[in-house]
Amino acid sequence: TCQCSNGDVYDKEGNKINDNFYDSSKIHLSPLDIKEWQQDILLDEPVVTVLCESTDYLCESYIPVIYDSALKNGYKLYIFDVDQLSSEDRSYLINKDVLTNFNNYYPYTFVIKSTKLEKSRSGIMYDSSLKLFLESSGVIEESY
């Protein structure tokens, strides 16, 4: 994925992912400086993080889904292509003390609030399963 200076996001084939009518200031796409993420996970606000590999087809399918959800619901989202990170940043992100269930299966989505792991899951989630995951981890309000 690629984010242009005007906020538009495109996939690898050049297809536009968003129409830039939502606030995308809380969404951070790889490549990133991990320092901002490190600061955000200290706050008392849930931070959704997705670990991907840049060449993984499942990740390519999942990114537009979770990106759109973050735009619509206004939560903080970080998407990291772990194969593009330095070994030091990758080791920090994939801390086995925090991500106890991580098994190197991508995409891997997790929620951290005040440095505490709230919830995690491997694999793709689509609308209803993603909504349930976000509700049960306190990222979005439950709707009936």
C-alpha cells in the first residue's frame, strides 16, 4: 500500500482504497518509525496493530478491510510490514512476553491499551468478525 500526501491510499496495483472523506490522521501505514507506536501504546486508548508481510496475499486482502473500518470508526491503527522493519524494531514489536499467542501467521491483529494486550487474532477478519473483535476488545462501542 502507498499513502499519498493528500491522504489517499492505493494498493500495489494502483487501485484507490479510500476516497479521503474520512479522517485518516489516526491511521499509520508501513514503513513507519516505531517510536510513535511505542508512545501511543502507553496511553489509555486502545491501539489496533496489524502485523503483515509485504508480499503476503492475505495481508493485501485484509488491509483495505481494516483500513476502512478504522476510517469509519475513528480508532488508532498501525499496520506494519514486518519484513520491511529493522531487526531491532521487529524484535520489539513481536515481543513474546506480550504477544504470547503469536505464531508467525499473518496477518496478525492485536489491541494494546496502556501497554496491556487486550486481544489478538491471526488471520483475516471481515465485517462481522472484525466488528465483534473490535467490540470485545473495547475499541468500538457495541451496537445492537
